[in-house]
Amino acid sequence: MSYRLQTLYDLSGRVAIVTGGGTGIGLHIAQGLAASGAKVYITGRRLAVLQKVADLWTQSNEGGLIIPLQMDVTSKESITEAKKIIQEREGKLHILVNNAGQSGPTSPFLGNPSAPELKNAETLGQALFDNEAPQQWADLYAINTFSVFFVTTAFLGLLDKGSQDVDGFSSSVINITSISGIIKLAQEHFAYNSAKAAASHLTKMLATEFALKGVNVRVNAIAPGVYASEMTHDSIGPEKVDKVGKGVLPVPAKRAGTGEEMAGTAVYLASRAGGYVNGQEIIIDGGYVAVNPATT
């Protein structure tokens, strides 16, 4: 037994996949895992983006490898092809981060008290009905929710093999959800928030079913608050935090989250330090959920 940080959080020899790992939160996590010694495959639709960040990481000489792997998480064929590549190259997997996601249809008038759409129940209902389409919801759920199920199940066998590498180690699935799936506010986007809520519950179901079926793979989630990403235009100064959060009350921390905070939480869940955590969702939001109406 060792309490040294280098031992508790060491990911040397571990193989990881981070979906949507070329930008934003996914990139922060990929860099954190690699800096802790892991070999990290970052996936996305845009191979050029993945290759660029992988090259920059190699030049930085910060730690483990970051390797681009093109994969569309909404395509079973693409997921299967990526699985074949990992099977041939590695034969196992230790860490899967389901991070890929996107925003969906929005209803900006919800945040404007003087908007004509808010005149009465009829105008509100009609505005919401007219403003969004079922296909927009389906497309959003496909990447924010469905992909968690299909990517996790596709790689489950390889993750189970990874658990057999070291005594006391269990492979880790980390789903990146959102406080938007926990908060009771729509934040001007019903589709996104409900899709993230579904991903949160899916996390718990996968953890429970795998445990009951004797699969030694832990499944947890991280629910970020306001963090810089492509969806938030990659940069959030203190003056913009509450505009992005759209809460009833402002974020107590008065700032956005950092890449280090995001990466550190993921490394914890993937490492020996977090090896006893299963079926949980860790909220990292600067206190947002503590002061706004939420389901927890």
C-alpha cells in the first residue's frame, strides 16, 4: 500500500479513449490522462483537428501519448471500425471517456421577461412548439445520450480485459454529463437538458447492470458546470459565467471551471484513487447546483 501521489494517480501502461477529445473538455481530460502516463486515443469526426492537437501534445513532451482515431459516435459502423483498431493495436482498454456532445435547439425568448412569446400559456406553448422539430431532438439525443450506450457496450469486452491487467484494478467508464441534466431550469434549451438527464440515469443503469452481471468495469459520470468548450465558444471570462449558466442565482465561485479541475476529476475516477467509486455522478460546478433548483 502506498499513499504517494505518483502511485495513487499513476496511469502508466493504461490505454484510454476520449470521445470528442480534440477540443474543449474532452481535450482537457485527454491531456490530464496522458500527463498521468496513459496512452490516450482521442476520437472525433474531424481527423485534422485530432491530428493537430496530438502533434502539439507530442511537441510539449508532457507525458504519455495522445493518438488521433477518427470515429463518429452516432454511427455503429464507425464505432465498430474503431473497436477493431483498438483490438488489433492494444487488445484491451482501461479507460473510456464518453465526452462527445453538442448543443441543440434553443428558445432564447425563455430568458427575456418582456418577450411576446411569454404573454400567456397559449403564446408560450405555441412558440415552443414552433421553434423546435422532432428531428432536432433526435439528432441531439443521438450524440448526447445514445452514443454513451453504444460506445460503452461496443468496448465493454476490451474494458473487461483491461481490468484483468493488475490485481485490484478495475477499468473505468466516465460519462461527461452536465449540471444541465441536474438543474430544473431549462436554461433556454429543453432538448439539451433532458438529453443530459437521460445520460445521467443511463450512467447509473450501466453501473448497476454491469455489477450485477459480474462485469468488472466501473461506470461513473462527471457533471461539469460552466466550462470553456466549443459549445461556449472556447473562452469564458468572469463577466460571462452567469450569462452562460442562465441560473436563478449566480455561480458562487464567480468564474468558469478550469481544465485542470476537469482533468483532475477524470484522473481520480480512472486511477487507483477512485477505484472504489461506481455508479456515481460528481458535480464540479463552482456551487451552481447548490444555489439553483436541482434534482439532487
